Amino acid sequence: MANETQKVGTIHFPFPFTPYSIQEDFMAELYRVLEAGKIGIFESPTGTGKSLSLICGALSWLRDFEQKKREEEARLLETGTGPLHDEKDESLCLLSSCEGAAATPRPAGEPAWVTQFVQKKEERDLVDRLKAEQARRKQREERLQRLQHRAQFKYAAKRLRQEEEETEHLLRLSREMLETGLGAERPEQLESGEEELVLAEYESDEEKKAAMDEDEDEDDLEEEHVTKIYYCSRTHSQLAQFVHEVKKSPFGRDVRLVSLGSRQNLCVNEDVKSLGSVQLINDRCVDMQRSRHEKKKGAEEEKPKRRRQEKQAACPFYNHEQMGLLRDEALAEVKDIEQLLALGKEARACPYYGSRLAIPAAQLVVLPYQMLLHAATRQAAGIRLQEQVVIIDEAHNLIDTITGMHSVEVSGSQVAPLLNVHWLLLRKRLKAKNLMYLKQILYLLEKFVAVLGGNIKQNPNTQSLSQTGTELKTINDFLFQSQIDNINLFKVQRYCEKSMISRKLFGFTERYGAVLSSREQPKLAGFQQFLQSLQPRTTEGKAASSPFCSSQAGAPRPASPLMHIEGFLAALTTANQDGRVILSRQGSLSQSTLKFLLLNPAVHFAQVVKECRAVVIAGGTMQPVSDFRQQLLACAGVEAERVVEFSCGHVIPPDNILPLVICSGISDQPLEFTFQKRELPQMPGLRQQRVFRASGCLPQACGQERGGVTGALLLSVVGGKMSEGINFSDNLGRCVVMVGMPFPNIRSPELQEKMAYLDQTLPRAPGQAPPGKNLVENLCMKAVNQSIGRAIRHQKDFASIVLLDQRYARPPVLAKLPAWIRARVEVKATFGPAIAAVQKFHREKSASS
């Protein structure tokens, strides 16, 4: 259908079709939130076109913002002077250099001529910055316009492939000549001391110049960050679906969009990608970039009398010229991750680094949760949030995501082997600084084993612990009990990051884990046996040689276990009140664990809301929103006045949904599926039916009787595969039944500590349950809302929702259902009338559909 422009108030919203009224309301409220710099919590049920509303609403605001900014720039450039300091002109904040344009505080009593001189200089600087920015923008627009015809990109990619094919052909001929010995003798082996006589690897003048110019190329590729929208969601499939919606929207042809992903998803170097493990891929990529930079230093810096260590080859896809072309091509036309990957293969350019180069000029950046919500990952990707807009979609589990992202668990089976490897490292020649920090890491590992009750001299897989159970400590108490409070964990953490010790330890373990010298073998025999015992058995019954190597060709290899230790050490630097350490002592040391539990996710979200112009938290089912307001926003220092809530109804007619609460069963026995009552014989069970068990997929067959379809019953666990992301076609999933209330395990130490933390830190509202108890109820109702929220999928759909437990009839519970469901809920005290209502509803709807 042709694009249409909808006018809501004074704002024009382009839309691919005539929007629903709730979509118009959604876009208008979203526009106001972005314009006013607020924090918005938006709820739009499944089937109401939330993605298009987000796209058209947010990009309409960005369109108007850029237009106002250009008009303001033109005015300033025309007058040749900036706004006076005493003008309260809000349009000044439209400029990307708003911080630089702010008036410099002048000291009291300063002469007027000095103040006037400084003011004039600041105004001239502002005009100069605007001229430079305008020139860069014009250059970028012209470059992207040329690329729309794809001629330059295709020609450059073809030329590069031809050059590389020719080079490979020459190298192949050279190797064949050496192997066959045509006209020459085989090269002799070098004698001792002759290494220094070998000619260094030759590079032509052009190659040397290209290597020397790489730093300048990197600087040339950097651009000024324009005002943009960061859109993030949970999975790559959800991000791909969002990009597809952008393409269909009226903004699809003009918006500069770039999709970000991990190296694992975007790597086009098959040698690197075949490593399998995410950490190994990351480490190898970093190694190859480091090799490229070390190559620039020249042969004169090498020590001639020592055999040079063989360096890792530089990645052939890390080519600045081609990555620049890939960046421009990515911005010229909307592409998802798969298309970006194909583009990288075609151009022989790295999509991972090429997409990062596109961030500054992009108007819409699409990325997964972890890349935006984790500060170190965000910084490494080149993401700048200052005065930008962030939209977090599918945000119903945002708190759990942040908590899980920064909670770390390490086991005795990960800690103990590292002790032996570190002892090996300490026997090597090391510089004093490395030796000092390695000894500190070794000391920390020994104390971690000791606090779990283990013995570093015994095999962790066989030694039994005298004391078992779970113990919970504050961070400070754990540091004191472990006797590591005298160690500066911040310095140790910084050393691990700068030295990349985990990657080096991995390589060291691969070398010495399988092949040990006879001198080291007796001391480490038990350790080696333990390493082999950790490996899964192969079909022949043999264990792999090292726990850091795959037992099967092509299987993913795990990363260095020190990575987990690094994460745990970083977690221990959290403020004492914001986390806890859980010591879980099981039967053996290898089964015992140390876990850091983050109690306050707001500490990691605070920087996002502080730096951004506006933040939008959106989802299909956001109720109850009190968790977002209290645990995430209030604790992050967000004033209540800055938070805006928006929840819209559904697009279906009100009588197309039948939500029922059934309080008793067929025998009039009250339905209350609590843990204490679930074994009682009075509780109803299921009539015997044929059962289809789904293993990674959904059963597609329905029962048949005498040629007629009798239907099927799909049994699912709350929080499992069916909880979100799966939509059924019209005639499937017509009735959703929630059996009981999915409360979390109240005896969980993590949950109990979280409840206690909230009771201590959050105020208790008058007439309300304590914050800890409210947390448990909210976790339950979030799970319920996620499970029943997809019962309706489009405007003409219909479904019944059965809440099979009398506790759903309580007003506080009903209040936490989505508004569009809550308004239609009927409470049935007995079973008979409830079943009759369901039968009537489906009979009438089936007849009219």
C-alpha cells in the first residue's frame, strides 16, 4: 500500500498505511518524550504494530530535529556570529557542538573589554565549527549519493579481487618451483647463529607507504557523531525483523542505518571463524590487528641475535580502503546483519570493523542488548551516548538482563587447574612487573580454593569437602574472610585487561597441557590426569588431551578459564551495598562455586540515562511497571517527573477476547495450585490423551478421530521455549490456559537477598506490600503476562484466556494484568458456567470468522 502521511496535532508522521488510532497516540507521545528529553515506558500489545510506531515516531522526531538544526546553523552562518550569552535560546542545544558553544564562566570583576573579547572568540569558534561540520556533512552526502548506483563499490571490490588472485597465483608458482626444485637446489637448513643472516621479509615501497599511512587512514575514516537513535533488542532475529520493518517504512530509502553484531556473527575470515568459541575468535582477531600494527615498527626494532618469534599473519579483510567503501555502502542502503555479512565477503572487507566505522554518520544504529548495556563493550564498539536517543525494545526482562550480565559464577574446577599453570608461568623468565601481578593472581586463586574449603595440593575432582551448604556474604566480608582485602583488585583487573593474560594463558595451556617435559611431568601428573578427566569421552572411549582443546574436529573450543576469574575479580570491585557473594560448597571442590550476585542493576543503567538525551523502554507487556520505576530508574537517580508512562489498548474489538478466572474445579474443589497442595488427590489432573514430545521443535500434528480433527493440547513451562517470540497461525493457540501462578522459588538465597535488599533500600508505600514481597508478585505476574500476551496476534484475531487459580481473582493480582485484558476479565466461582462461557465464545467466533 502506498505510504501515507498522518498529521497528529502539528506533527506529520509518514506511515506505510493508515495507522490505527492507538498507533497515532503512540507516535505522538513518543515524539513528545524525545523532544522533551524524558524517560518513557511504552507498552503496546503484540499485534498492534509497535515496531512501526517506534520507527515512524522516532524517525519523524529525528527528521524535524535535523531540520531545526540546519535552520539554526544557516542563521548563525548568515549573521557570522553566535548567539549572545544572555539569550535563552533553546535552539543552541540543537547543535552537535552544544557543549563547546556554552558560555565560559567569567570571573567576577573582570574588565568588560576582556569579557567582550572572550565572547567574540567563542562566537567565532562556534561559526568555524559549524562551517567544518557543514562541509563534512556535504562531503558525506555526496559520497553516499554516488554509492547509490553501486558502481564505485563494485569496481573497487572487483579490482581488489583481481589483484589478490594475481598475487596468490604468483605465490603458488613460487611454492611449486621450490617443491619441484626446477633449476635450483633445495634450501639448506640453517646452522646455529645463522638466523641473523636471513633476509628480512621484503616489502615494496608501495607496501611500506601503505603500512605507514594506515594510521592516517584510520583518522580519515573517523567522522563527527551526528544525533542518532540507538535501537536495541534481545536477539539477532528480533533485530533482523526490526530492520525489515524499517525497509518497509516510508523512511526505508533515506535513513542511514547500520546493524552491529559480535565478531562471531560478522567475521568473514574462515580461519578465524572456524575457532568456534566466542572468546577465541575475539582473541585471534585482536592478535591479528596487533600483528598488523607491530609490523609497522620496522625491522630495526627487532633484536638481531635472538630468533624472532613467528608472528600471527594480519587479517586480509582488515583493509582500510575497502572498509571505508563497506561503511559507505552500509549507510547508503538499509541492510541487516546477513546482508552486511554478504557485502563483506563480496568486498573482502571486515563487516565487524566496517560497521563500527559507520556509527558516527548513522542516524539509526541497531544493536543487541549486551553491546549497549555493558559499559566496556559499549566503549570498545565506539558507541557514544552523549545527547543521543536510546530505544530498548522487548524490555520486559531488562532488569534481569542487566543483573545477569554483571553476575559472575566460578567453580572449583575452573580455579584449581589455573594454580598449576601459573606455577609453570612463574618458572619462566618474566619481567618484575609481570612476576608481581602473576604472584598476586596466584595468591587470589589459592585463597578462592581455601575459602571453599579445598586443598590446593589435592585433585579438585576427588577431594571431598568437610563442610557443605550455601553461605552468603557481603563483598567486604568475603574479602576479609578470603584474606584478600590487602590486594588492590582494581590494579589486578587493569593488569589483566592490558596484558591480556587470559589469552596468553590459554596459549600456554594448549602448549603445555598435552605435552609436558620429563622434568615437569612428575610434579604435574595429577594435574594432567585431572585435565583429561574433565573431557567428554569420544566414541572410542578416549578422552581428549586437554580441557582447552576440542575433542572433535570442528567442535567449538571453550575459552580460557581465567576469563571467568577476571569477571569475578571485576565484580568484586562493585560497591559493598550493591552486590553479594554466594559460597556454594557441594560434595567436592570441583562442584563448589563462588557467585557474585548483583543486587542493584541501576548502577550500570545510571550512565545510560545520565548521558542520553532521552531513553525509551518499550515492550508488548510491561506490566507491572513499578519495578522499572523503583529498581531501575529511581535508584539510577532519575526524578519521577522525568518518567512518562504510555500504555495503549488493543486493536481488536472488545468482544474478541474472553479472559476468565476459574476459582473451582469440576468437584467444586477450590483451585489453588500452591506447592503445598499440588500433591493432594482433590486437585484436578489431565484426561489421558496422546502426547507429542517436542525436542527443539513444535509438534505439528493434531489428533484425529473418524476423519475429524479433535484438536491438540500443547503443554509448556512458564519461562521456557514458548514464553515469547513464537506466534501461531489463526486456528492454533485459540485458548491459553495458565495453570496456577508461576511464583519463583522463595527459598532461593539469591531471591531472599534481593528481597532483603529492596526492603532496606526502597520506601514502603502506604497500604502496599513490602518491596521484597512486591518483587515476588511482580516476577510472577510478568511471567503470566508474557505467556498470555500473544494470545491475540492481529486485528481480526480472537482467543480465550483461562486463569486457572482462585488467587487471580484478588484485586492486587488483577491490577497487574495488562489493561486491555484486565478490562474484560470475568471471575467464575464455579467450573460449569466457566466452561459454558468458553464453549459459547468459540462457537460464535468460529461461526462468524
